[in-house]
Amino acid sequence: MGKSKSSVIAWRLNFFRFLILLFFACLIFKFFKIQVLAHAEYSSIATKQHWVGREIPAERGKILMSDGFTLAIDINTYLLYSIPPKVNDSKATAEKLIDVIGFETKAETEEDRKQDKEKATRQLEDKLNQKKLQWIALARKLDAMEKAKIESLSLEGIGFEKEFTRFYPEGKTASHVLGFVGSDEQGNKVGYYGIEGYFDGILKGLSGVLSEEQDPVGRPIPVGDYIPLLAENGQDVVLTLNHELQYLIEKKLKEGVERYDAKSGSVIILDPASGEILAMANYPDYSPQDWEKWANDDFAEGEIKDKYRIGKDVFQNSAIAKVYEPGSVFKPFTMSAGIETGKITPETTFESKPIEIQGYVIRTWNDKYFGEESMSEVLQHSDNTGAAWLALQLGVDTVYDYFKKYHLGEKIDIKLEDEEEGLVKPKDEWMPIDLATAAFGQGISVTPLQLISAYQVIANNGIYNRPQIVKEIRGEDKTTTYKSPPPERIISEETAKTLVDMLTSVVEKGEFKFAVLPGYKIAGKTGTAQIPRNGTYDPNKTDCTFVGFAPASEPKFLMLVKLEEPTASTYSAETAVPLWMNIVKELFVYYGVPPNN
């Protein structure tokens, strides 16, 4: 009995020893797993608990004009934050801060403004009272002076972080070319529209990270180690725009839109020899600095009236993103096809009269006819029947192919976000009436940029240079020059010179000769296009265009002026042409072009 009892005790002792050995064996295995098998995983966890990463923002690249003027640049601003547990008196702190950082208000009376201030102060106090938070943002985009004022208050629990804010020193200048910088759904800065949108990846650079040691409650250790991964700043984009010319056309365009009571307007100046865009503007314009206001459909600045485009539509660069039927300004392209193929000369005649096609009647714009009329006179009188007659002689294949040679109805690839391609419908869909109306710019849609780039062929001896608005990209250690594709010969030099002579006669003898600047040889053509509405053309709403270049024989510049729905007059001769001539007076001075007689 005693032996049996001692055996049980021994067994229990052995089992207890076994459990102890098993426990230590498991413990050793656990240590082995942590130290050896899963070292990387646990090391990573420990690092995350011991180290914190803070973003080092990259400086966004500048956008510059060809003559060095800065259009967009990042400036240093400050984010105001609080560490709530360190704030002693939330109410007093909020009252002092609100006087510096300000508050939003639409109040018209002092009493309403006082109430808005009290509401903003309470909201700020609520943030300061969130004592469980170690960090909370209070305000952004503070300048150095505001930062200094707050620092002079010696407030506990208040600090600053340096950040970059986009700044547009030229205000509204070239706003549709630039675009703006906003935020995506995650709060990241993103470029929208124009250069800011198209080159967002190049401009924004790459943010860096500063890893630093922190204590158990998440506070940085002042004498701890840190590991910086430096940011790579964005690259600069240099444009072909000329500051003086850009300022000129924006000023004149605004005056013109208001004078002729138009819905909107666009102007483009292009160097016909290189294809470089020297100036591009639309009105109404907007401020890239305050783009949020303009995104609000209810917002209207003093000079922006109800009839003008406001809301998000104002961000659209109409010179590249808005297609329209150009009207008679298209006739020179039809003429070029006839001259180049040898079907006509400027002296070729036809009988000016209404033409019936598939149940439709083609008439002149004023329903006046001229009997026997030469092709030069067709352009001078802007005779739709003459253009339609010529197109029918040439046929669909020839007319369509020449339109495509001019790159009409296709994107220019101008390196601006939101470019449209226009519409030249497929050749096999053309009916005889389509051919006839396309000859004078109806039933076919282009952008102002496509139109002026096609005119470049005539002004540049028959050679097409794809327009460009970006000159180069500048990095810290490399500059990339942007070059257009190789020049293309579209028509012969002889045909181009013939068209120049015809377009010069249009200016000297055409329907708008009263508006022409005397003493200068100018070549150009008008286009007054009724706007299609509900399957028909509205005679009271027109798009008015004039494209011209000067001096005609050796042009220094090529310029397009377009007005949308002017109401002072619905004709280009009385709206777009005077505005074009008003601008060109200044251009002759700028380029030093003297009168030739």
C-alpha cells in the first residue's frame, strides 16, 4: 500500500517535471520563432511602433512663358495644427486664432458678420477640445505674416507645418491654357485642365518621406535617429506664349465680347513659319487661384454677367475644346483643292444663282446673285453657290481627301487637356447635299485651333507645321526641347501664293473693306455661320469668325478671332473683323511693320 502511494507521487512528480520541460520547450521554440523564423515580420512590427514616417512634399514645377514670365509657381505656406492635450484654455485660444486666420462669411450686416464669427470660433474651440487626439489640422495656406502673428501669441499646443501652395502671379492671364491645381477624393493635389492637367505627372514630382523615432505615446524623440528619403521636385514647363501678345489679346477680346454683346469669344495668334502659338485666350476667363468660386454655378464676378458661361463650363478652353460649324471661312480649302488639281484658276467663272440639290436650295448669304462670277469673286462676295458648284465639280473623293490633308476634324495633340477632334464624317456617308454644304463650312465641325492651323498652310507656302504650345521641359539636370513632327507639304507653293492673292483681294474688295486697316497688305476670310438648333439653322444666332495674316506676302503672324452669338450684329464683317483689325493695329507696332503705301 505504501509502495503504491509512493509510485503515484513519483508519477505525479515526473508528470509535473514533464509539463515544466514542455513549457520551457514551447517557450524556447517561441523565442526561436520570433528571433529566427519570423525575425523579419516582428522586426517590421517593432519598427512601425518605434518609427513614424512623415511626408516630405515635393515642390511642383513652374509654368513659364517663352520670355521668362512666371505663370504658375509653388510658394511656401503653413498648415496650422494643434495638439489638443496641450491646449490649456480652448475657448481663449480659439478666440485669439480666429482673429488671425479669419472665417468664411457672406454677411451683409455687421450683426450677421458677428454671428458668423461666433459660429466659426465655436467650431474651432470644438476641435481644440478633442483631447483624445494627438494632432488635428486647424487651417491651411497661412502666409509668413500670419504665422508670425500667431507665434507672437505664445499659445500652448499650437504648431505649424511647412507646405507648398500653388500661386498664379499673373492672375487670370492665360487661365484656359494653364488650368489649375485642386484635390482628388483622397485629398491629394491634382492638376485639372490645360497644362496643369496634361502635365500633372511631370509637374508634381515625387514626395519624400522622413522616418523618425517616436516614444510609446507617438511623440517624436528630439535626440532620436531619423532617415530622410528626399523629395524629387517637379519639372518646369516652358510655353511658346509671349507675355506682351497674351496681355494684348486678353484685353482686346474682353472689350470685343462686351462691345458686340457676344456670349463668348476666342483669339489665337500663331507663328505661321514655326507653328508656335504665341497667344491664346478665351473670354469669359477665370482665376486659377480661386477656381473653387468659379465652379459654383451661382457665383458671378462683377464683369461676368448672367449671359456668360459660369460654373464648370468656364474652365473649358473653347479654342481647343469647343467645336462649331465655321461657315464661309472654310471656302479657301475648297478653292485650294480646285486650284491644286487644275480644275479651276482664280479666273474660272460660273453663273451665280440658287442651286437645288436633293430637294434643298443653296443660296447666297444675302440672297443676292452676280451672274457670271470668277472664283476670286466667289471669295470676295462669300458666295455659297460658287463654293457648292466647285465642290460638285471636284466630287466627294477630292474634297474629302483635301480636308483630311489639312488635318481638319482631328486632334492637333496640342498638349493641353480636354482637346476635341471635331467632325468630318466618313466619306461613305456623304450625300451630294453634304458635299455642297461642306464646301462653305456647314455640316462639318472644327475647333478654332484646327481652323487656324489649316490656314497656316496657306500663309506658309503650302507647308503644314503642327502647332505647339510647349517649348521645353526643364528638370534639375536635364532640359527636353519639344519639337513638332516634320513639316508636311499639303499644297504646292504656287497654289499657296495664288490663294494668298485671292485672300488679299477678299480684304481689299470684299464685303468688309470698310473695316480694313489702310496701308497694309492683309490676307484673310470671314465666316458667319448660323448655329444649328433642333435640326435647323437659327438665322438670329451665329458664330462669327475672321482668320487673317499679315503682311500678306511675308506674314509675321496669323490670327483667328471668333465671337459666339454676338447680338450687336450677327455678321462677321461687323463684329469679328473690326475686333481683328483693332488687335492687328497693335501687332503691326509690336512687329515693327510699316505701312506699305
